[in-house]
Amino acid sequence: MRNEKTTEEVALGIRRRVFEHAMRNNGGYLSQACSAAEQLAWLYNEELNLGAPTLPPVPEPFQGVPSADNPDYHTGAGYNGPFTPEYDRLFIAPAHYALVAYATLIETGRMAPEGLEMFNKDGSSVEMIGAEHSPGMEVHNGTLGIGLSTGAGLAWGRKRRGEPGRTWVFMSDGEVQEGQTWEAVQACAFHGIDNLYAIMDVNDQQCDGAMSSVMEVGDIATKFRNFGAACVEVDGHDLSAIRDAAKEAHEGRPLIILARTSPFHTMSILEERFPRLHYVRFKSEDERARFNTSIAADLGVDPIDYAH
Amino acid sequence: MVEMVSRPYATAFEKFAAGNPDILCLSADLTSSCEIDGFRDRYPDQFVSMGMAEQNMLSFAGGLGLAGFRPFIHTFGVFMYRRPYDQLMASIAYPRRKVRLMGFLPGVTTPGGMTHQSIEDISVMRSIPNMTILETGDATEVESICEAADSIDGPVWCRVLRGSVPRLFDTPIKVGEMRVLSEGDDILVVTAGITTEEAMRARSALANAGLSIRHIHLHTIKPFDHRQLLDHIGSVKHGVVTLENHVTEGGIGSLVAETMADAGVGKRLVRLGLKDTYAHGGSRPYLMRYYGLDALALVRGIEGLMGQEFGISENDLDAARIDDVHSLVKAEAL
């Protein structure tokens, strides 16, 4: 399944949708759209080999958690297509990027725009922190640092079964503060798991602010290589560089692409809120209005009429 | 004299798993300690060494489950839930992965002290939705634990005995049932794991004292047949005594208490086990005596419930098995 749009158009569309959503709701995960839109657009629009969605365009309401008494339970991974051997799989490891991921599903024709209107509404499956049952999600990743390990296990299993499909993990740089990330990389190297791919949004931000002020992580590319991964660093807003990075040879090792990004890319006024960018809630009507005008101009759209 | 079986898990796991490509054997650097070294050497394709990295191991196992495998994780019980509790929840329990968590060294069966003794695991596992809990009390149950665990559509926590294990039963674990070991009508004794052998040691002395004991042994702790337990409680005159290799909060003592309270049963209950305390390092008989988990502790508990002493001393109890702390079947007692 391929989209009609260019990846640049998809990335712009993601930012416009997240912007509109944030204005209407007096805040949201704006900076994640700034940093990650190219990566998610590229994954869904170009790189991933995914089948047609198996779930309805307008997401179903919450259908209950997994239990022996809930035999019809299913995850939201059906928005990425069927689980057959030839297709790729994707985990969104930092589930806090869910709003951006949902916008990507809409821009690539996998979910109806109405899906975003259900975001964070009681009784909806389109949850604020992507859950297993949320559109495009296959596992719970709201606890940061577990995504790569899960991807490694799935990739090992798919390789053992001879499945050609790859396993991709979208990661965030804050996750390198978790020891489990490094346990996962060493296990991948030891077991030769080379059908596992990760692209990491290295925006140098975390919940408390700039990573350098919270916990310095140093040269993570060298650290990943020393733990046994193949690692390429690129400008995360340069699609041709991302495309080239994915071609890096990595036999016997997972490939980790570090996409270095700006948390205010295409929304320059967000810099006013640095270093608290994780979730931007407007502090006054005046601020909301100024952001509306500024970001709308940056994204080439009319300001959002959020009064209605 | 009770039959002792050497390394029953080693034999049973290999018989169960060998040649089944969907079964994987995971280990976190405790391969011989969990008796799967022979399996590793003979079936390397089914063996996945995960190193001392339990957080990754549990999420990785969740990923294997997603790929349709049924991983059997082998390590000491404590290492499988204390550090990687978040991973156990998010990667295994919530999504109901068919991961079989084989927890060795339950309770005070290790001289390794606090860091090695899983004394609150049942309490933790009982409170995790989707989790099944099985506990082995003899060689026959160890021999049947793999089939029993693998019959479950979801994750399973197993307390597994190793080394030299007594054979007390001649039928395998039937998940969801309980074993009725005696059918008296004075007092109901409920045990699980290694405390069942202790209760059996006290049987003749209690009978000689004129007490009619109804004794049930639990290998399935969750899900639990509350109705059947209530029938047994209804069959005794005086009350219930539980004895567990675990803290008395959240384990089988609590399970029985909750069952009685929910049904409005007004009989006495005495819960024996670790009383809001950690244990320390030492031999199993020493620890069971020191912390009140042995046959004599059960007798004293029954005396307390009955409000009278029966004059039973250690000499009246069937001989305790004295295992060497270090032996050929478990080189490093840990």
C-alpha cells in the first residue's frame, strides 16, 4: 500500500493536524510533531512494507483490556495491516508520540480524520498515551525503554521462522537513560538479530527539559556501536539522508538510525517555551492566540478558529 | 522411607520440550542452577541465553510470545519479578503472552538470604490480572509442571523445586484442582509447596493425640476453586490452619482468609508462615524451624487454635529429611 502524497507533504500534513488539535484543545504534543514528522512520514509513506488496514477507518470505542473473558480483544496494529510474514511491523516505543502517530495514520490514509477527534476522550481507544488497543499500536510502550527489547524478541522469532518482514522500532532519545535499552542492544548483537531496525528521534528533550540538564547521555552513537549495533547519525529533517541511512550494511547487528532533530522545527515560536517542551499547554489566551497566528503562518494555513 | 528423586526438573523439561520448535528455553546465567544445562547442551537450537539482564529478558520473551513462541524462562524466582516487575506487567501479563515463568528457589529453599529468597512472589502474582500461579510440592508435581503450565492460555508463574525432591504423590498436577490428603473432621490444614511434606510429618502425632485432620494441598493457587475449599471448611468442626513457605500476607493464608470472609464463614483461622519478616541465609531445616514453617510449628498452631496442648514434641514427629547444603545434585547450594 503506497500513498499518493510525497513524504514531504505527509510530514507537513502531520504537523498541521497536530497544530490544529493542540490549538483546539489548548495544548498538546506540539514539539514531538516538530521533531518526528519526517521520520514517521518516511516510515509509513516509503520505508515500511505494510498491507492494507484490517480495522475500520473510524476507530471503535474501547473494547476492554485483554482477559480470558474478552475473547474478541485485538490490538490497534490492524491499522498497520495484517501480520503476515512478508510485512514489516512497527512499534512506537515512546507512546507519548501517539498524537503524532495518529496524525500519520490519517495522512497516509490508514485512519479517518474523525479518529483524531476521539483523542483522549473518555471511552475512546484513541488514547493520549498510545495503548495496545490504540490505532497503529501493537504493544504497550508507555513505560519507556521496553520497546526495543520487545522488538528484539519479535525479530528473533520472525528470523527463526524464516519470515522476510522486518521489525522496526520508533524510539526517543530519552530512552537511552534506561538501562534496558542497553541490555536490548547487547542481546541483539549476541544473537545476531539483524532484522531489527530502529529510528530514534534525537531531539535532546525529555519531560523535565533539555536532556543535558536532566541526565547527560554523551555520545550515544559510539555507545550503540560499542554495545554491538550498527548506528548512523543523520539530520532527522533531511529525508534523503534518512533514506541513505537505512541502506547501511548491518549483517549480524541491528541498525539504529539516530535522527538528530529540532524540537521547534517548522514552529519557531515554540522556542519561547524552551526548555519545557514535552507537553505545551498555553498559559493565557494571549499566548494561545500568538502561537496560533505564528504557527499557522509557519505551516501555511489559516489560524485555527478554536472558539467553535 | 520417602523416595527421593534427583533433579526431576532436568529430566521433565527435556522430555517435555525436546523437539518442539515452539518451545524455547530462556536462561539468565543460571542454567545449571535451574537444571537446564543438559538441555542447553543437547538442544542448543531451542536454548536462548539472555545473560544477566532480566529486564530485557522479560520484554524479549514478550516479543517471542508475539511471534508465536512459548518461552519457558528459567532463573531464580526473585530475579524474575523484583527488578523486572514493570516488564512483567507490560510485556507479559497485560497482553497475556504464553510465557512460562519457572521460578526456582521459592521461599526459604535457598541459603542465599534476602536477595535470593522469593518470600512475597505469590502475593505479587495473585494481584496481577491474567496471571496463573502453580506451585510444586513434590517430585511428581515438578515432573508435571511443564505440561500443566503449557496448558494455560496466558502467562504462568511456577514455583519449582530442584535438586533432590521427595516423591509424595503419584498423580500429576491437574490445573484447578486441589489434593485431598486426609479427610478428618476436626481441623482443616491447608499447605502448598514444601510445607505439605511438613504437615505430613505431623500426621501420625496429631492422630495419636486424637485429632482428626483434614489436609489439602494446593498446587493451583490462581485460578482458585473457592467453592471446593468452602466445602472442606464446612466439613471440620474447629477451624483452619494454613502453613506456607511465604509471608502470611497475600499468600495462601490470605487466600483462605478472603474465601472465608467472602462467604461469611465464622470459623477460626490460624495463618502460619513468615510473619511480616525477611528471612536470612541458612539451611532449609534451620530456616523452617527458626521462622516457624515446619511440622512442629504446625502442631503449635493447631494447639493455639484448639486452646490446648497435646504434649507433642520433636521426637514424636516423623524424621525430618536432612539434606546436605552442598551436594552433587546442586553444587553451589544457591
